[in-house]
Amino acid sequence: MRTRAAVLHGVGQEWRVEEIELDPPGPGEVLVKTAFAGLCHSDEHLVTGDMVPPQELLDTIPGGTIFPIIGGHEGSGVVVEVGANVTKVAPGDHVSCSFVPACGICPPCAQGKQNLCDLGARTFGGGMITDGTYRTHTADGRDLGALAKLGTFSEHMVLADASVIKVEPDLPLEVVCLVSCGVATGYGSAVSRAEVKAGDTVVVVGCGGIGSNAVQGAAAAGAANVIAVDPVQFKQEKAMEFGATHAVGSMEEAMPLVNDLTWGRMADATILTPGVLHGDLIQPAMELTAKGGTVVATAVAPMDQTDVKLDLARMTLSQKEASPNSRIPELLMLYRQGKLKLDELITRRYPLDEINQGYKDMNDGINIRGVIEFA
């Protein structure tokens, strides 16, 4: 079938909305009509090149490049058709996309760690995670990749059934789109990875689509102090609406504030959710964090970056942890109960043809989360 998608042909280029060819779903695959796609910063990292692997790694995949590629890894839609052996969803079902597949039978999945599913290793380069062949092609017949094996910047998608999660049909599909990535990642960074407890002091650095949900997660877990750090005044104000108790423009400003709030003990957890994670952010995050505290890094770093500034002596003496985060039905239940703000995360809606304007608005700091709305 013919459909339309936003395709990136190389680093530094704009997204091009073009007609593509889409094959029918094979065994273990589903055809989904996309409803909404989130304009996540991770897709912008393809444009800037931060998320493009070095050439020595690209040389290990067929063709030696990830381009051209359909963007989008945050989305929702309605199942149109299913391939052989698909039992978890049926035509008409509403689904949320998962940028990390969950097969349910590999060792991590069997241990309840579906975010570490072995199928995740197949989401880089190549074709479908089911058999390695392609379902998407350019109009002139060339194979076309899809980010995270999803490609939600497309009016229709063929996905592995391991990459979709059935949701209740009465839930708004724009909300279902958000929990696909940004909400689950940010909320999970606070609740699951940092394990925020009642009474804790938490610092969240970067308050866009992921950071805003880290703020919500920390507040929901009962943190006494949630300090939002972002240089954009609009994002500071929104963070206060999502549960932050304080908001400042930089980690330098946060330092004396956290010191005063904790009587010098510092934060129980510092969660890094900037647009781009650079190595020089780790040390100030460690300084904001108490002895025995946790630093969680939930952001994309440039793939060629290997240097991190870190005071190892203080880290080892203080037993601080540095690490990075999944859970869609639970988040939607919290939303249904009025305990999680999701509608408020959407700042603007764009048609597919305005995707480049959506990313300009994100880079200009005027969106918490923009979404593509498919008619």
C-alpha cells in the first residue's frame, strides 16, 4: 500500500514528507493506522547527528548507513490488520507503541525486566525485528529503515507485535501516544530507577517532555522537595504545575538551594534529563547528590562522546550511584484516576506536513511536548 511518512535522508537535513510503499504485515507483525506521534528530542538527535553511530559501527550493518530513515518512536494508533501467529491484538484494537520491544519469553522478560528484552538489540539498523527484512520502501523501491523499528512519523506502520501494547479504547489516543516514551521514561526515572521515597529531595535537570514527567514521578512518590532545573522560564513555570516545589535556571543556582533545604545533606536523587547529555554534566550532578544518593542519566548523548568529568575519589567515598529507565498500563490507570497529568503535557498539535515547524518550536523552548496529529 502507499502511505506518507516524514523521512530523513541525512545528518543536517530537514524531514521530508513523502509517499512510501508499505508491505503487508508478515508473521508476528501488525499493520497500524497512526493516530498521534510525539515530537521527541531523540528524533532530533538524528538530524544533529548525535544519535548517528560512528562509521566503524555503521560498517557492520547492510548498506553501511541508517539513512534514509522514517523518524518517530513515540506514538499511538489503531490496528488495521494482523499477520499470522498474532494473538495479543486484533483489528480495531487501540495500541501504544513501545520503543523497546518485549517478547515476554527471553530471560530479562521472564524476570520482569521487559525494558531489557533481548529483542532490543535488533532495533538498531536493518529491517524488522521479526526476520530482518524490510516492510517500508521509498517510492522508487529502496529499503527504508524506521527509528526503533517503529517510525511513528508515518500515517501507517507495520510493527512487530512485540512493539505494541493494547490499551483501553476509551483512552484519548494523544495521551496513549505520550506514555509510549516520554512519560514512561521520565516517570520511571524517578519512581523505578531513582526509587524516590516519601520525604526525599529530588533534583530534575532539564524539564522538557521527559523531565516534566520525572518531576511528576518524584512528586507522586511523595518527595518533600522537587527542584526543577531549566534555563527556560516557561519550562520552569510548567514544572511547578507538574509538582515541582522549586524551580531555578541552572545547577549552580540549585546548589545553595538544595544545601539549605537539606541542611547540607544534599539531594537523595539527581535526575539528568537534558536535551543532550554531555559528560561535563555528571560532576555537578554528583555534587548536588547526598552520600548514598543516586544520579540517574536519562538522555541521549552524542555517540562519539567518551569523556566524563567525574571526581572518582568523592564518588567512591560517598557510595553514590550513577545510572539510567517502563510501564504503560499503570501510567494510564494513574491518568484515569486523575493522579497523572498527561493532557497538560501537550503544548501544540501539528499536521504531518508541519513536522519541521514542530521541531523548530521544540528547539526554541516553547513546547513541553508537540505531537503530530494524523487526520
